[in-house]
Amino acid sequence: MADSASNLSYEKEYFPSIAAPVKSAEVMVMDGFCSIALGTGLIENAGTAVDMLPVGMCVGDFAGKNSPAGMTGNATGTVKVTTKSGEKLINKSVTGVAAITDFGKNVYATDNQTLTLTKPTAGIPIGFVAKWNATTYCDIQTFTPAELLMWSFLPQKETIYLGYVSSQAMGGTAAIDLFSYTANRRMQIDTFKAYPMFDDAAVAGDQDLNLEIGAVDVTGSDLTLAYTDCDAAGDMGTASSAACTALNIVSQGEVITVEMAASGTGFTNDIRAGFNLYIDVTYLPGS
């Protein structure tokens, strides 16, 4: 029986995989996280630039020269590498990991070796926490190429509009629930913010608003709104915001309430000023 004329290529041997030319002068490394720049189709080390799609970890180049010299991109695009994904990574350090309750949280690569739970402004997760081990160390289940592509269509963070509160509604000094919102999915509230609608007739008003999930106040959600935030055209487009730091996880079906605290200063009566209220959220796994 004759010997086989060819063997499986890297691209076929490692499933699932992606193969692409390397960006000019980019130095790829074995097992380094990498992405494809969608504007060029070229592969490069993972990062936080826009228009990047993670494609796993670098396996090697087509020529078998698995060294920086053999995996450095050139201007002609003849240097190509293959990536692998969809496998489990054991006991990797991930910034932000701290407890068994981090299971299921998305993991992001900010360069070819640095992992974090914090979503970059531009970033698609490379996998999720599959098991917490100790301190910042965990096992990571990486996503397949198809899953990575689908993640690029899914919102991970979003801004939710809660509603409009008029200065008239904030004219008293007694505590009051202004309105509520029922969560449709599990999420973390990151920021509570207000954008003004101005009226130059506003000459008084200073009220404190906060968020509550169920019967529990969200730590850090205290938002102070004053008449000086909504008495001039120059206030438009400028948000007042509060960073939510704890007790800020809301599950499906739970109610978020916007409260006004007692003992504030009532806003000027019979004016058109007010505030549009929003929350910035990060979506979480689970119900």
C-alpha cells in the first residue's frame, strides 16, 4: 500500500479553526490570543481597537516555522497563521475574577495574553468563566468561531431609558417613588444618569434621586439634580451621573424603582424643565 501523499493541514487538523494572512510587521506568538481586523481581513494580536473579531489562539504558521521570525507579517501578505478555539483553558489568571459566583461571566482579551472580566469599550468576549479555582485563577471555556461571530451581533452593554421626570414632579419635599421599570433580563446597573430639558425660568430646586431594586437601594446610585442643571440652553446634552458600585444586580422580573429622597428643595413651580433618566447596564448570564 502506497504512503499517503499529504497530511492534514493545520487548518483542518485543529477544529474549530480560522486561517488568515498576518498584518504587516505584526509578530504573532504561539497560543497568543488574536483577532481579525474586519476592515482588512488580516489577523493580528488581540486588542481593544474597533472593528476587531476575536478568532481564538494562534496555532502556528503554514510553513511550520512556529517562531516570531516565521510568524511576522509582511507587506505582501504571504505569511499566514492558523488559530484554534472552542477549547477549555485551564487555570488562567483573569483580572476581576474573585469567587465561585463568577461562573458564566464573559472573559475578554485586551492583548495576546491579558484577560479580564471588564468589557473594553470595543470588545467581544473570547469565552466565559467555566470554573473558579482560587484568587484570580479560573478555567475558561473559549468560544468557537461561529459563537464568536454571533457574539458580535449581541448587545453586551446597553443604555435603557427609564422615563422623564418633570420639575413639577420634583416640586415637593416629601419622599416619593417617581416611576419603575421591570427588568426583562439579568443585568448589572453600571451608571444612573439624567439629561436635562431646560427652562430659564428655573430659579430653585435641589433634589436627590436614587435607584432601588425590589426593596434594596443600589449603592452609589445617588444622583443630585439642581435647578442649575436645567436653567440654560448650555445644559442640554450634559448628563449628571452616578456610578453604581454594589447591590446593583437585577434579575428578570425584578423591579427597578426611581426614588426621590425627602427633605430636598422643591423646583420652581409651573416651568417646563425636567430630566430624562437612563441607566447604563451590562448584561449578565442567567435569568
